[in-house]
Amino acid sequence: MNRVLPVSWTESEGRAHVGGLALADIAARFGTPLVVIDQRHLENRLARFRAAFGPATGLTYAGKAFLCGALVRLLARDGWLVDVVSGGELELVRRAGFSMENVILHGNAKSAAELERAIAYGVGRIVIDHPDEVNDLRRAAAAVGAGHRPDLLVRLNVDLTPETHEKVRTVGPGTHFGMSPAVAASVARRIAGAGEWCLAGVHIHAGSQIRDPALFSRVAAAAVDFVAPLRLCFPETVELDLGGGLAAPYRVGEEVPSPRRYAEALMAGLHRSGAEARLGAYRLIVEPGRSVIANAGLTLYTIHARKPLDGAGEALAVDGGLSDNPRPSLYGASYEVLNVSRASGEADRTFRVVGRHCESGDVVAPSAALPGDTEVGDVLAIPGTGAYVFAMSSRYNGVGRPAVVFVRDGAAREVVRRETDDDLLACDLSLGGPGAARGARPVSAAAVRPSRAR
Ligand SMILES: Cc1ncc(COP(=O)(O)O)c(C=O)c1O
């Protein structure tokens, strides 16, 4: 269980603690569903990546895994970059005071407004996903009229089939990210030939939840093979942004490579493909997301009902589910479940733990072993839910998104508050509340401009 749980997890007097606080007390204080982040675990992960990769690598946190202002400040403190994929993520990072120079903007369908905003804010790098984007950028730069030009990377789709869930595979047959080497090469020549933008390097993100280090070596080699014949298109030090994808352990017994093993695999790929000799100076960038934050986090739910299921055991219905964690429905994601109100109880019965939403697929865990005396009011913890959970949450069934609490050394800090009914209704202009007044305020044409058609 150790690898799945946050580092500060302890059990005493029948209660589970994280960050020196009893989880049942945290749930009572902040309510449930609640995302709890063990700050020490998070800081340890950031440090382990830095130790594995050294000071020269551009360690970039993939913001899509989970973003909030408190996290962004930690990343800035520890010298990380951040990758964002939307105007909303960019805005969050900017308002957290993060240096825009250290932001990488990704996205396979960036709007004109997003490109303009990125240029106006001075983001450091933009990753070009498709050939027309060069013209989109030119238009955006003209609209903004800014002198600043972000560096560009071209996103490559290479012929690899990573062993992972097909929905999180982002290279190879049937995927729609980036460009084939031939198309990317022509785009690279076009950018370099025009001389308007600095073509800083190449980007490949093969997919997520990748357990096989050999895949990372192949990604590194593919980047070198792409850049080498085009070397003159890039600056003296070319950037090799090799994406993220390192797996996180979700279930007991799941083995995943360490940050060090991940770094070694990438280095081995670079070495084997002759990066030094063929490219000269290069800088490595990596973009881990889930492997940084997944196991720092857990979700707390309160049991609202226990009931027999016709011929299928018993169900425990909790106060969240699909709206705060769509991963079980999307990918059949499987998690451990712990009763933190009875941490010392023997897990002698299995339950189907279900969410509160109106779909039979809203199952948090189809078969969770828990103490038989588990009852309504107990608090369940789902570890491994720091990544792609809060970030993917929705307002389905009018259930507000959960709060997020950072815990460390006996203190809990609410870093994202729970959504209220007013938050939920704030955009409904017909309801006449405070949000409606906000919505009715005149806004500038620029703020409402739709994505420009190509
Ligand atoms: C471009 C890019 N970089 C990095 C990541 C992070 O992946 P992971 O969270 O699996 O490390 C993703 C995930 O989708 C991505 O699309």
C-alpha cells in the first residue's frame, strides 16, 4: 500500500492521518467530497525529479494533471516550468504570479484569442500542433502588435504504440496530436526559412501511464532522428521536449519506474541515437504530470447509504463520484478504497462503492474490501487521486466541485474552496442573482470574440 499512499500517511488509534492530521477530522472540518494533497509528498516528488534530471533539464509540470495557485507557487519556488493547454490554465498560472517566460503553451485547437493572449502575456514557448498554426500565430502577433515572440517547438507524432490505455495514447496510429515527421519537417523548414520566429526545438508526448522505460528511450531517439537532418533550422542549443507520461501506481502491487529510472531511460535513448555527435548542444525538457501529483492526493467521501444489491452483495453510496472523478467511467480506472474512520478494522467484506450520480456507470470501486462494520457516516479515502481528478471534475447533477486542502506538519490549508450553489448558478443569466448581474455587464468586443475560423 505504501507506494499508493501519500508519504505522510500514518495510522494510530484506529484512525488514518495524513500531514499529521486525522483524515476524519479534516473531512469534518472542510466537508466532503474533499481533495487532500500531502504537501510533503508533493515536495518530495519535485525534489526527486530534480535529483534525477539535474539542474540543466527544463522540468515542466503538466498543468492538466491538476492546477491551483498554491501548487503553481511551489513549482516557481523549485524552479519548474509549467505547461498549459488553454487560456484558462494560462490565466491561473499568470494570476499565481508565475513567470510567463517559464510557460509552455500546448493545444491541438488553440483559438485566436488564446494565441493572442499567450503572445501578449509573453509566454516562453508555444508548441505548434498543425501546419496552419504558423499562420494563426502570425495573425495573432499582428493583432497583439507586441514585440515579444515566443519560441516555437514543433509537435511530432511518431510511429510508436505505447503500452497504455488507448485513450491516453498520443502517438501512433489513430491519434490526432502533432504532425508526422514529414509534415513537421516541412513546417520546421518554413518557420526557420521565414526567420520571424525562433524554432527552438521539437516536442513529443507519447502518452500517459507508461510503465515501460524502453518506450521513453524510443521517444528520445525519435526526437534525435527528427532533428539531426534539420539541425540548421534550430538554434545553437536545440530543445528536445520529450513530454510526460511516467506512470503513477494506483493499486497495491503496481510497479512503476522511479524518476531516476525514467531519466536514465531518456538519457540512454539520447546516447544510443548519438545525440551529442549528431545534434551538438541540446537541452532536455520533460513534462511529467501524474507522476508528480497523483499519489500526493487522495479524495475523501462520506458514506450516505449502505444497502443490499439484488444478488450482488452490498453497495456503499458516497457523496461524490462521477462529477469529482470521471476516470473510472472514462478509462475503467481502478483505485484502492480505505475506511479512514476504521483504519484498524479488518477488511473482511467487499462492497460496491458507488457515486451519487444518475448513471449505473458511476462506480467509484466495483469491489472494495472494507471492514464489515463500515456504516453510514464513515469517511472513505481513495488514494492516488491527485492527478486528472479535480482537473476533470464537472458540475453534473448540480453538484459543485470539491474543495482542495493542502496538509503538512499538522496544519491544513484550504487552497481551493468548495463550489457553492451561487457559483453553480452564476452564469445563468435568467436567474437574476448576483451572477446574472455580472453576466449582464457590458463586455468588450475582444472578450466575446469567437475563435477565428480558418
Ligand atoms: C503534451 C503533454 N505533456 C505532458 C502530459 C503529462 O502527462 P502525464 O500526466 O501522464 O505525465 C500530457 C498529458 O496529456 C500532455 O498532453
